[in-house]
Amino acid sequence: MAHMSIFQNDAFRAMELSEAVREIPNQWGDLGEEGLFAPKSIRGVSFSIEKHHGHLQLVESSARGTSLPGQARGKRKLRDFRTERFGLKSRITADDVDGIRAFGSETELKQVAGEVAERQGELRGSTDVTREYLRAGAIQGQVKDADGSVLVDLFTEFGITQKVVDFALATSSTDLMAKCREVTRHIKTNLKGDVSRGVRARMHPTFTDKLMGHDDFKERYKFFQNTNGGDPLRDDTSDGFSFGGILWKEYLAEADVPQEDGSSVTRSFIPDGDVRFYPMGTRTTFRQFNGSADYMGMVNQPGQEFYSNVFPDRQEDRFVDVEVMMQTIPMSMRPGVLVRGH
């Protein structure tokens, strides 16, 4: 019979477990695969963002030999933010490791480590989908908790009113290309020095159906297949399609949120009937801030994407809790580029 005290082995230290859980293939979804949010490690849990109102002006010619006119200085302002802890635990009982060869053998260590790895994989899946949900909030300007409460309102923090474009899809005469230009022009104007390789649209399925059913959309693709070899009205569009200078893709992400009564509520990552626009391929617009773990041995260490640890029952030696957590918050450093459509 295996002994729960095997978890005192160095193989189950927080550093080794955290390294192992980071090696589990991610399940982040579309936003994770896109690589939009560059990771940024911080020590502790809090950080500050400096908002710099850069001032650009036209420069008038001046005579040689005279003093140059001065340029207006930009204003700087610091805003404080903090990462949040998200994590779960899974309990391994004595029955889960019963029947494994006696303590101290190589076989027992490997099999118990395998049980821990299996639990880590299950927990990592839930934290992965949570990270995707948080990022979906960041591209909408409001990072929300699982219960729908707002953790960070980027528009309020930066004093910006979000750009909203009404595509008026219920009106057959709407000029969709004009609406697309309104979106792309706004995003390009508000990049404020960053670069981009295009604009992405993430659509709720309801918006997708209305867009593709619109008369103007169907008319513009009337002869598309003959000249370009593809038609979003006939072909599979799960990988996205280009229209009006925007790469459109349906976003089906949703996840269950457990309730106190034991039931669950399914939460869609994009509101029903909405579409959200943001720039792709930026350098500094999106960041994933990762803070130090909520473990005494990792205080003030540079933040990592994921952490893991085990906690044996010290009193009766009946169970071990396996934990996976992240101390994180995704941010858009330029929320002015985030456009809502409906």
C-alpha cells in the first residue's frame, strides 16, 4: 500500500510542479493561438501603467541662425493595477494510490507522480479556458470575473469612450463597406505609434448569420467565386474570411460557470449579436501581466504563466490537495483601438 508521505519527495516541490504544469499543451483557444497577448512578468501582484499623452504638431519653417521653437510637452499619468488569482484544487485520497508498491520504491514514485500529472492536466484545462475568457474581456475593454463582475474597466481607467459602430443589419440598404471603413480608420488612428498587420473581427454566431444574410454582403460576393476561387456564402468560414479590409471570424467560445446550488450557467465570451474589432500583429498594445504565486516560497519572484503545488494532510495523512493557479490579468494598453459592432 502506498504511503501519502511520499509527497515529501523533492519531485513534488512547487518549483518542479510549476515547471511540469507549464509543459502541458495549452487549450487557450483562438486568442491564445493568435499570440495577441505578450506575457509580462512582474514581481508581486501589482503594477503601474504610465499613460503618456504624446503631443504631435506640424513644424513651421524657421530661418537659419535663429532659435528653434519649442515643442509642447506631453502629459504623463500613472495608473495602478493588480493581477488577480485564479486557481483550482483536486484532492488525491489514500484510495487513489492504494495498491501501488510500498513506499521508497521507484515504481511507487512514478505512479503517484502520474496521478498528480493527471490531476494537473485536468486543472490546467480549466485555467486555460479562464485565461481565454479573461483575454476575450480585454479585447472588449472590460476584463470580467467568471460571475460577470468587472475586474478592470479599461475605458474608465484610461478616460476613453468606446467606439461603437451600428452595422444596421436590419436595413437592407446599409452600405457595409462604409461601416468597415469606419472601423478600420478608427483603429488605425488610435494605434498611437504602435504597428498593426490588419484588423480582426470576432463575431457572435447571431451577428454572423445577420451579416451573411444581408443584401449588400450577398451582392458584393455575387461574382466572388468566379474570380477568387472562394465564397463565404458557399464555403466553410470557420477559419475566417476577408471583407472590407477586415479578417472576420466567428467566435464560439463559451464555458460553464458553477453555481452555489450545484448547477452551472453557460457564459458566452462575446455578447449575443455583437462583433468586436481589434488590431492584429501589434507590439505593445496587448499585454498579459503575470504576478508572483500565492505561495510563501515564491513571494516576489518574477511572475510565471502557471503555478502548481501539493499540500498533504499534515494531521491524519489521508489526502493530498493538488493545486494549479495563475496570478494574472490581461490588458489592452490602448483601449481606444477596441471597437464594438452590433
